Amino acid sequence: MAVDANASAWQTYKRLLGYATVYWPFLILALLAMVVEAVAGVAFAKLMEPLINDGFVDPKPGMALILPLAIIGIFVVRGIATFITDYGMARVGRSVVRDLRELVLGKYLRLPSARFDSEAVPAMVSRLNFDTEQVTQASSDALKMMVTDGLTIIGLFALMLYTSVKVTLAMVLIAPLIGVLVWYVGGRYRKISRGIQDGMGDLASSAEQSLSAQQDVKVYGAQDFERTRYSAFANRILRLNMKVETTRAISSGLVQVLAALALAAIVWVAIGESLAGRLNPGEFMQIMTCMTGIIPSLRRVTNVQSVIGRGVAAAERLFAVLDSEEEKDIGSVVVERARGELVFDHVSLRYSEDSDRAVLDDISFIARPGTVTAIVGRSGSGKTSLVRLVPRFYEPTSGTITLDGVSLDDYRLADLRKQIALVGQRVMLFDDSIAANIAYASDVDPDSLRAAAEAANAWEFIERLPLGIATPVGENGSLLSGGQRQRLAIARAILRDSPVLILDEATAALDTESERLVQDALNRLMPDRTTLVIAHRLSTIEHADQVLVLDQGRLVERGTHAELLAQGGLYAHLHGMQFREQA
């Protein structure tokens, strides 16, 4: 199992490095600088022999100038190489993070809606922000340490062998123990890092929920409850981070102890070699300099396992997103503007294959251009699920849905959704200006923007704002009222001018005056379109061409408002209840 885990980790890391190779000019430049940096370190160690022998043991006059200049030259070259290495690897690492963030966000936006039902949005944001940060350290910082310190260890070790094989072998006896330690520590880091990254998603989700619902938290006096719940996640991450730091500290200490044993063995053997006349003071100092250079490099190589472990764990989570199955988009039919005839033919829907209950069961109806189809029913009867099938946010389990006689699956997904405008009860506005929200993702001239705003009854409040149509709306329209947000959504739909219009309880949460303004705007938007209306207030659909009554996912009644009242069934019961509530 350990071998398979290590093989999998290596495959993940190799795939991660593949994103770095795109920036090969910076990588090559940085790698060359790393070689120069390592060579400079070895050159300084090699300088110890003439420094001791020719500078102190048997002084030579010329060395008083040559040796200081040589030291200055080595460190100037090393400084330049270090700058190039740091800049090049930082450029690669930050570029990889940017690329992965763009790829993951783009992937999230192409995933089926069912993914957003099973994974909290804050957890997704945690992957975009936290996991990608861990990746940059593994793709640049860790690589830099491995190459620079690896080359330094190899160079200094080669110089030691060249100086005295016997003394160097004393250190070699300790090296396998350090290798075993590095292997064990790497596996432990990966395991703990996965737990930390999962915990960060839970932590972000807990904070987002309590802050978004801060008014409810205050009203119910649940501040301590929310803080305690958040604290539980924070303490779990604290414990895992302390495990990482404990492992790092213990492994670093053990490496130093093992290095000290190697150093003691070197000193013992070196003294014997010196007594035998096979090692002079300069050569001994050269070996000792090599040894003191190898120890910190070994310690950094050991610690780099924690960085790689976190990076691999983060990369696994990111690659799990990138490898997820996207929305099915195999259609080839191109359409500029559809007529808008929608036909549901024995359509059923289950959100999961192992679900016992069908959300929709054997639904059939036709919605023709220029007509209004109202969809009513008790809460949980499947109304929203039904309209979500039209833009293919979900795929029907059985049956077919056609637009102008062509199955929805046969259209290109972008072309299909271009035919649909959606105005929901929960309006999504972006933290931008009113103009940008109405024109969302399209290039529109100011006259068209104003015309759409006027048709949506939005211009009457827009012109009273200090900045007019350039006024920021705040996060999700927090600076506007519910009725104002709804009218901006209608203006957006008017500007889109799509043949199919879906209204998902668009006036359910509004006061009477706002509802009148919004309903008036909707009446301007609806003509000549195929309109599907999910209605909460049945008084708003009295003039619908047909009313579909759903109950527990089944279509139980169908007809006009007057026909269904005359039948005295579920629709008449719901209408009577609302009439009594209003009375």
C-alpha cells in the first residue's frame, strides 16, 4: 500500500510539474542559476585548502590579495545566481497558481448543477484560494530547494571524496538512516496535509454560513453556538498543523543528530589520517567546510517533504475537480433564435440513481410560443425541478424534452441557453454597477440599457441615485431593495430578448407596491414569448393560457384558472386557502 501511495503521489507531483514546464525559459534560466549557486558553494569549500595551507600554515605573499578577491568574486557570482533563481522560480510558481485558479474556476462553471448541491460553495472557494497557494510552494519553492541543495550536497560530497575517500566513507555510513527518515516523514506529511485541506473547506463553510446569516444569529442569540462550532473546526486544523510542525521539528533534530554522528566519525578518522601523513590541515578544513555545508542542505531537503506533501495533497484535490465529468454537451444543432415551442413527453427525474422517490414522474405538456404556462403546487411538489430541465441544469432520467421539435440534447448547450431568460425569486446581482448588471457579459449601448431599464420600471429609482446607472449595487445587490433587485433582473431579461422566459416565483417575496411594479414590467416582457411561470400567489396567474398543478412530482391537474376552480380539486383548494389568508 505504501508503495502504491508513493507512486500515486509521484504521479500527482509529476502532473503538477507539467504545468510549470509551460514556463520553460524561466525554468531553464533558474536551473542554470542553481547550478552556478551550487558550484559557488563548492568553490568556497575548495578555497579552504589554499586559505589554510598557503595563508596560515605556510604563508605565501601573493595570497594576501588573491584569496580575499577570490572570496569576494565567489559571493558576488553566488548573489547574482541566487537572485536569478529566486526570481525565475517565483515567476514560475505564481504563474502556475494563476493558471490553476483560472482552470479550476472555469471547470467549476462547466460542472453539472448537481455538483453544487453536494459541495458547499465556500469549500470550492477554499480550493481556489488555499489549495492553490500550497501548490505554488510545491511547484517552485520545493523544486528550488531540491535542486539547489541537491546539487550542493553532490558537489560537496564529490569534493570530500576527492580530498579523502576514507574520511568521506565515515559519513556515508550515516546517509541511509537519513534517507529512511526522509521517506517516512514524506508519507506522514501527505496524510496530515489532506486532513488540513479538507478542514480548511469546513472552516470556510462554517464562517460563511454564520456571517451570511448574521441577523438570524443575533436574533436567536446564537453567537456562542456559532463561535463554538467554528472553534471546533479551527482547533482540528490547529491539532493537524501542530502534528506537521512536531514531525518537522523531530525530523530536523534527528537529521542534525545523525549529521553530528557523521561529523564525529569524520573527525575520528581524519585525525588518524593526519597522524599517518595522508591529510594536511588545509585538506581537513576543506572536508569540515564541506560537512558544515552539507548539514543545512540535508536539513532543508528533509523539511522540503512537508512542502511537497502539502502541495501534493492540494494538487490531488485540484486535479479531482479538473478530472470531474462536465455537463454533457454533445449536441450539434446550431440555432440563432428559436420559435419557442416546448414539449415535455413523459418526463421523469431522479436526482440520483439510487433515489427511491422520483422528483418528477411522467410529466407531459406543451408550451406554445406567445402563451403563458403557470406551474403551481405545494412546496416540494417539483415546480423548480421542472423548469430547471429546460436550460439543462439537470438531465431527465427518462422521457424527452424538445424545443421546436428538436431534443434539447441535440442543441449545442450555449445555443440552447441563449434562447432562455430566467428571472428567479432569488436575484443574483454582481458587485458592480447597475449598468454592468443589466448588460451582464454583453456589450450594449447606453440607449438600449436605458430602454430596458424603463421597460422594467427600474429607471424611476435609477435616476434618483447619485451616480445614476453607474451606481454600485454592492455584494449581491445589498445596497438595493428586493423590488429594485427584481426589476434589474427583469431589465437584464428584456435586454436578452430570448424566446423562452422562465419566471421562478419572481414576485413571491415582494411587498404590494413592489409586486405591482414588477408585475407590470413582467407584462411587458412576456408577450410573444413562451413563458413558464412558477406561481406562489395564484392571483397573478388568472390569465395564464394553461395551469399545471403538480403534487409530489406528478401532474395531477391541467387547465385554465376558471376550469380548475370549477373542477374543485387541488388547485381550487390552494386558491381557497390563499383567498382566506388574504381575507
